[in-house]
Amino acid sequence: MNFFKINMNRTVTSFLNNIRIILKLIFFTLILAGFGCVRTGAPIPSLSSPHAVYEDYHSFLYPANNLHDPSISPNEKWFVYKYIEPWQGDRTLFYSSTEKQEKRPLPLPQLEGTKEIRTVSAGDDWSPDGDLYAFEVDIDYSDYIVVVRFSSEGAELIDFFEREGRMNSYNWYDNQKLVYIEYANHKESIVIKDYSESEIKKISTGVIADNFALASNGTFLFTRRIVADAGKPYNELYLGDLNDEKPLSPKRIFKKLTIQGYSISPDGKHALLRLPDPDNVYPLESSWALVDLEELTIVHRLPALNRFRWSPDGSKLAYGKEAEWIPNPHHPDKEFFFDKNFFIFDIATGQEKDYGIGINDNDFSWGPKGNYIIS
């Protein structure tokens, strides 16, 4: 009798184990097929709950296959993303209401003749109120900025224009003004487009610049490229304010600076400057200097970063960084590669926290309130 019970228990246990294995295989197959999302904890059934993801930086969401560059509007009503179909290239951006799970294409310019859209580029270029969104389009190797307006009916194209010049940044200033670089009369200058009325107005600031970075409060950094007598170019970095009556007279804060990139925090208090390392012959591996724009002092140095994101209030930085060497499974004796972990740096405390979870540092952004990150 006891022998019979033991065998029955083993039979039942074996049967249950087989069922578990089958269920795991089905679940894994669905993941590979791109159905739904994988999250530590419970699955996210739709885009209606993006604010539940990354709450307090503890839970992480990995989107379905082929979804890239996710971004949520500041009013948390709209979700824009790039969905790349296999073998189709990145020619379309999609959007969805955060109350639904949709795949609606953002409107693109109607082209004439044989012109063709090659690529589209997504970002976090929302107006502060979340009603306007700007993105880039490559049409026959020429770059255009496209502006759409969101309403209860969805997205409507209201403007597109060719970007000219070498360096063409653009940022929103208040809810209806887009600031960008325009090339005219053999010089590049900062221009503002006002979308507050039915007739779009273009305003020239008179500021000559080859690149700029704008904070949400109107503070902006810009560079002027100078070619020295010896022929070696350098940059001069200036600080200005669009709220001033005379933004034409910004102050120069760094002279003869060999700078490879820069960014300003949303609150206009700090900047990141990409400075070359004299001991490093690879410019792409230059470190970043965190600068206090009031004291004009370097308060911290960060390593080479592929991409970083300021929190909406400017108090934190999020980025992916190489955490440790791990062996390459295909060539364990020859090659190694870095495993990128997710980090958040607190500017006030100078503390960096490693969340120990690998991310794709090309595809992530902060939520509008800074209490979560979507990736």
C-alpha cells in the first residue's frame, strides 16, 4: 500500500512538472513573438498604465519587439513611439492615447514628384503643455522639422520646414514657441516660431550661433565656432536668457574651449560639457563635466556616456553605463564586452545609484513628473 502511494505521488508530481514545463514554453513563445510586454512583477496589459512603470525606480518595463524611442507627453495624454517593421526601415512614427492601446501613424508631409521620406527621428520634443510635438524627417537627404498639434481628435500636421546649416538644435520655449537654428545670409542664427495664432510667426533673436541648448525657463547655452590663425578651430561658449529684453548680449562663459558637445538642465542651473581627455586619443570616449552655471565651476565628472537624460526638474541624470566585463559566449577565450547597467545620478548629493538592470541606453526617457522612466 505504501509502495502504491509513493508511486502515485511520483506519477502526479511528474505530471505536474510536465504541465509546468509546457506552460513555460507557451509563455516564452508568446514573448518571442512580441505579444505583450515583460516586466518584473505583473505584465502591463496596455499603454493605459505607463505611469505605473518605474515608480520610485524599482520596477522596469521592456517594450514589445521593434518598439523604439518611447516618449510620453507632459500632460500624460499621449504616447509617441517608433515601431520598426522588419526589413522596412524607420519611416513612420506612431502615437496612442494613454487611455488606449493604439498604433496611429503621426501625420507626415505630402510630397511632390519623386521625393521620398528616408527616415524619421523621434525624441522628447514636446511643448510644455503637451499639445505640440516636433520631430525630424529626412526627405531625399534633406532634413526637415515637422510640427503636429494634438487635440481630442488626435494629431494634426500644422507645419514643416527644411533645416539648414551645420548644427540644427531645436527646443520648445513656453507652450507655443519653437526655437531653432536657421541658416541665412551666410550665417547661422537662433530663430523662434510662434504657433499661438492661426498665422505662424517667425521671430529673429539676432543671436549668431552654430548650436544651442535651451532650458525650459528660457536660459540657453550656445557656441560660436572660431577658427584661429593657426587654423585649429575652437568654440566659445555663451550663456543667454530669452526672457531678457536684450538677449542679443549674452555673456561669454568659456573662451577657447575645445568642446565636443553640451547640454543644459531643464531648470537652467547646470550643464554637461563633453571635454576631450588629453590622455585619450578616442574622442568618442571623452568624459562629461557637470558645471554649475551660477558659480561656473565643475562640480562632478561623469565617464563617457552614449546617451543620458535629465529629469524634468533638472535634479537627476539617468544613463546606461558599463558596469563590468563579462565574457562573450561566442568567443569566451578571445573577446569580452561590457554589460550596461542603469544608473541615476543625484546632482544635489553627488551620489550615483546602480540599479543593476541592463538597458538599451538608446531607447529610454523620463516620465513628465520625473517619478518613472519608460524604456
